Amino acid sequence: MIDSAPTATATVPAVALMGIWKRFPGVVANAGTHLTVSTGTIHAVLGENGAGKSTLMNVLAGVYRPDEGEVRVHGRPCRFRNPADALDAGIGMVHQEFRLVPSFTVAENVVLGAAPPLLRRTAFEAEVASTAARFGLAIEPDRLVWQLSMGERQRVEILKALWRDARILILDEPTAVLTPAEADELGGVLRRMADDGRSVIFISHKLHEVTDFCDEATVLRGGETVAASLTVADTDSAQLAGLMVGASPAVTERPPPRDPDAPLLEVSGLSALGDRGNKALRAADITVRSGEIVGVAGVAGNGQRELAEVIVGFRPATAGSVVIDGTDLTGATPRQRFRAGLGYVPEDRLGVGLAPRLSVVDNAVLRVYSDYRRGPFLAADRARAYCQDLVKRFAVRTGALTDPVAGLSGGNLQRLLVGRELDHHPRVVVAAQPTRGLDVQGVKAIQDLLVAERNAGAAVLMISEDLDELLMLADRLLVMQGGRISAEFDPVTSSRQDIGVAMVGHRSDAEGRL
Amino acid sequence: MRRPVLVRRDEALRGGQPLAFAIGLAAALFIGVLLLLGAGHDPATVYQRMFEASLGNPDAWSVTLNRAVPLGLAGLAVAIAGSMGLWNIGAEGQILAGAMMAAWVARVGDGWPGPIIIVAMLAAGAVGGGLLAAGPALARSSIGVNEIITTLMLNEVALRLVQWLIHGPWKDPDSFNFPLAPMLPDQARLPVLFGRAHAGVILAGLVIAVFGLAVSRSVWGYELRVAGSSEATARYAGISLSRKIFTVLVLSGAVAGFAGAIELSGTADRITETISNGFGFAGIIVAALALMRPGGVAAVALLFGAVQIGGQSIQTLGVSSSVSTILQAFILFGAIGAGVFSQYRIRLVPGRRSVLEESVG
């Protein structure tokens, strides 16, 4: 318990994570990561997607056990076996997905699992209200959670942690679901908590929030700590952006340039709504020619996902057009687009690109199964033969071809998926985060496949949060920010710093906050 | 301290299913012994009677097979919808609807030659079940109304319709004012195969085989399975989801309705409000135990039927119906539920329970 810990003095940090390693099959999420958080501060943990932020926080919150490394809370070494252990040690986490009971009231959700022995509604509602008021959380304790906005639900999650007297509060990308005004309000709440002697760990990849709210920042990249406990006031956002995207020496391995021929993918004035009805994509113009890879960089959530989905026909366009190889396919179905020569490597492999419960064979013919018709039946022998061939050519390591595809490792899943999309030599390839989460070998294999396709004359639109990858592979680099294509760079001559600044947008630019 | 946890196997244990079946059955029978001793019965006598009444001789088999028919068809109905990730909780009502339509055909077609009237009844049964499912199917496929709620609620509607018919328009004038529909004419009865087994056994077997094949081998079934695995993947593959949802739910209802027609024509004398006898709900259990695979439904339904028939028979030995029901539940759970465990292994890990760790690691 906290009380028995050495009193939190300035010298003993609230949290010290030392040399944390966490490996998942095919992925190293944390490679000796370290993090030190002082008591009474708001500490930002910055990094791109896949940098290992969430895994590290889940280690601290007792969700994962580290493979190696030490967790110290107020100077005491801790080995959390589950989130309840971490909570006992005063660590609360607000996850990206809220864990609330929609049909319960705010107060009921707050006390759930930590309720006083006698449930007197009015009493605990009043207590919850006073806790909320103390930290400036505007919330009515008797409202039902399903009626609340996302911002209000987040306040309930924060209240849950405060109710359990969390001295250390972790917020995993808390502003992703908030409007700018709500985000500012959250900043105020966090400051009150810090002033109360609590420590706040704020995970984000939005730089302006870090500079607005936070005292210190630790930057992660590729599972490692690249900068620890920087004082935010002394650091400018361009510097942070540079640390986030990395400043490794110039790329040596560059595919030989090739003269682009005819435009194969022409996107003009394309706009679309996001999942929450927001204007996620705003009048994007992109042309990709034969034999070129156009990279799309940007911080997650700036319209890249929506861009890919509109091009492949998953999301309706509200304006603009998509022309593939001279044919206007703006209103076409995903299958029509595939038939017209559009290959798609979706970001969500098992949720969109593959049917996890189905066999390797069934997944291999997912796009072309109607070619394997024999009367009313699927010609199992031909499908199997094709699958065997595909698996062999793209070096997919599988068990039995009739086993569910979900049993494959991440790298092999992606080889199967990319192989299937490229096997029919599409004219245009849209690849969203094609190497995310793969090990080094897997990354190389997928990159080689995409480059080979480019060299064979395809137009490749590659959306990635890995700037190194884009700089290495792309012939041209576009940056998306706030739903727009905000800048174009030549990957050979541009500085990483400039690209990083373009990705983050200018702080004074109001658009950048949306 | 070390504690045991269940960990999912990467590959199913070879030969694990039959082994688990045997162990589960043995364990259930052993618990049954304790139960029967506690209730003051001789376990040996009871088990012998159960076996003889359900599987001991051809006559017993015929009764068991007849029972397996509605269980299997209802299970198939649920499994067809289930292989696409849909829940048809309305098989009970769809069986009633099928029986109603078949009974109507039998009334209208009184005097038609036997084969024609039977074929017409069976077809009408399928139409009846399909019609009852069409509303929920349309609501689900067009505006996404949860099919669990709508199919469940229509059970009550179908039941009230039957009650109205047998209290009103279809009441037999010779029934001394009892709310009974008239007996079916002889030519509307399914022919008998052996013992009491009727031709519905073959028909049900055929329907299950056809759907089993369709789901596992046909292009149609492939699309179904893709959609059941992930809706987004189905859209990506170019499968039209709303049409698929509609046809699958209607077909599911039609299969249940077909079961209602077979029950009416094969085992019942007349349409009654109890003709569906809980088969529609038992079908959910059958389908779940068969892991939503139409192919597995027949085997589960046969075992289910045998346990039901055996369990009912021991009531003549003075075993109360509740003890009999508990025993049936144990056997079903032990024999089939144990199969699930063959997909797991036991591992000893240090420390206390940590659910998340297991599901992630």
C-alpha cells in the first residue's frame, strides 16, 4: 500500500520503469524501455503508433507482465500479477476503450467493484459528486452512462480511478475521443490532480497537447526510450517531432528511380466523413503514376484510414472522384474495383483482409472465389492447388491449409494477404500500414513485394506511420494533416525535421487541432 | 504456489474428441449414480431401462429416431443462421407456423391422393416457417433490427395463432366442446419405415445432409462462412450482406417450419398448441453443441433424442420427472460439453489468477 511506502519525496520518483522488455509472437513491443515519472507532475509519453507506449503502460497497470525489467512505484519494486494488484498500489488506468456499464448511472459505475458495504444511493451519489467537484470534473452522478457523450464517459473513467484513490493515473490517448474544447478542459482536470500530489501519465502523439498540458515528456520509438524526462518548457515541438519520427542517418537502400508513366490512380477533390460523422477527409487530390510509390505520412487519425477506405470503396465519398486506370469508379463496389485492377492491403488484417475463422485455402481465394465455381460448389481441389502455389511463392509458413488462418503468425498472415492481393498484378495497390507490427524479416519481405510490384509498373499508394519506411521506399511523399494533403516532399532531399513539423501542423493553426 | 489454468491448444488434440466424449459420459453417469442413490433408486435398474427404452432394440431406436427428427431440424435451423453469426431464437414459433400451414393444407386437401397431400403439407410447412421468419429477416437485413428479439417475440404470436385456431375456426365439432382440432386424415400421415419410425427420419437426414454440404462446400456456403467470420471481410470480398442475411434467416425459418410439418404428419394426430414441445429451444442447444456446424447437428440430435426418450422411460420406474431431467442434463453436458475441453490443456503457472494474462499471452 501507498501508506507503507517511503514518503514520496522529490528524490523518489512516483514511477520508475527500468529495462522493460515485452515480446509478443513476432513483435518486440518494448526493448529495454525505461521511464521515470516524478510525483506531482504530468508526464507525457510520446511516440508513433507501434512505438510501445500502450504495452509499456499495460505493464505498469498490471495487464501484462514484463518479460524482463523492473517496475518501481514510489521506490518500491512491484510485481503486479493483475490490474487489481496495480490498483492496490495506487495505479489507475483510463483505457482507450471505456469499460463502463451503459445501463448504470455515473455513480453506480464509479463505485462498481469498490462500493461501500451498504448501498445507499443518495450517500454515494453525494460522495461521487464531491470527488468530481474537487477535481473540476463536470458530471451529474445520477445520469445513465449510455446517455453521455464520449467526453463525459471519459470523466466517469477518471472518477473511477480517483474513487479508488489512484495516486498515479495513466491516460491512454485520452484526447482521441474529445472535441478540442473538451481536451482543454481535461488539461485543467489533470493539472488539479497533479497539484493534489498525484502523478499523471499522459500518452499521446499530439504534440500541441503535450506542450500545453505536460511538465515532462519521454519519447519512445521502436520500443526504446529515445529521450527521457525532457522538460517540456525547454523543448520546442519541432524537436519533439524529430525525436518521435527519428533522425537516423540517410537511407542507403533506395530502389532505383523509374520514370513514371501514365497516371493509374487519380483522386481529385475527395472528401468523406469519419466514423463519428466528422469531416475526416477534406478535398484530397492525389495522382499515382505507373511505376511509382507514393507515400502518405501523417500522425494517426488525420484522415489516412478514411482516404484508403474511400479509394477502395468501403466508405462513401461525399465529394470528388476516384479514377483507376482511366475508369471512374467513384461509386463502384469493392469487388468492381478489384476487378478493375485495384489491390488493397487493409490496415486491419484479421478484421477486414482475412476471415480469421476460415481456412488458409478459403482465405487465399477470398477475392476470386467466384472463379472457382463448379456448379453450385466451390472447386475445393482447384482452390487448394492455387493456395498451395500461392503459399509457396510468397513463402507463407502455414500448418495444414485447412486450419483456420487465425493460427498463423502476424508476418505470415501479412504475406498471405499481400500475396493474394498482388498475385493478380493489380494496376493500383493501396497498402495501409502494410508492415506495422511485423518483425524485421517480415517488414523486409512485404517491402520487397511492394517494390517489385512498382518495378513491374503498378501504381502504389502506401500509407504508413513509419516515416523511415516511407523515406526509404516512396518516390514522392505526401503528408496528411487534419484530413487534408498538407504538403508534398521529395524523400531524397527533404529533411525529417521539416516532414515532422508538417505532420504535426502548426500550433497556431486552428485546423491542426481537429 | 502453482495453480492450474486452462490454455487453448494451438491444434486440437488428436483423437481428443472421442476420448473427451467417453470421459465426459462416464463422469456424468457416475454423478447420475450418486443422484439416483440419493433419490432412493437402484442406478443399475434405472440405467438399464434408459438404455433399453432408447437404444436397446429396433422399436426403441424407432422412437429415438422420431425424437431426433425435430431436434435435428430445429438444430439445423439455428446452425444455418449461426454459421453466419445470426441467432434464430424463433424456431419454436416457426415449427408451430409450419405445422399450422401443413394442417391447413391437410384440411383443404382432404380427399387428395396421399403422396400429393403429404408433399403439399411439407412444402407448406417450409413456407409457413419461412414466412414467420421473413419479418425479422427483412427488419434485420434492411435496417439492422436485432433478430434475436424479433424472432423470439414471434414465438408468442405463433402460439396465440394456434390457440385461436383450435379454440375457434378449426375446433372439431365432435370434440364435446374440447378445444381440439380434428384428427388428420390417414392419407396425410407420413408412411412408417419400421417400428414407429416414420419417413420423416429419411427426409430430415436428407435436409441436414444437403444443408451440411451447402454450407461447407458450396459457393453460397462459402459466402455465408466469410460473413459469419467477419462482416467487414465479407464486404471486402464483395459479398452482398443484406441479401445474404435475408435469405439465410428465411431459410432457417423454413427448415424449422419443415420440422413442424413433419411432426404434424409423422407423430401427431392433430395440430395442438404443444406440437413444438420445446424443440425450437432445444434446437439452440443442439446447434451450440454441434458448434454451429450443420454436419454435427445430426449426431448431437440423435444423442439428445436418445437421452430424452430414455429419461422419460424411467419415470415408469417411479423416478420423478425432475430427477430424470437432471440426469438428462448431466449426460448431455458431460458427453458433449466435454468435447470443448479437448481443445484446451491444463498448465501449471505460478501465482494467483490473472485472466487477462492468459487471454493475451
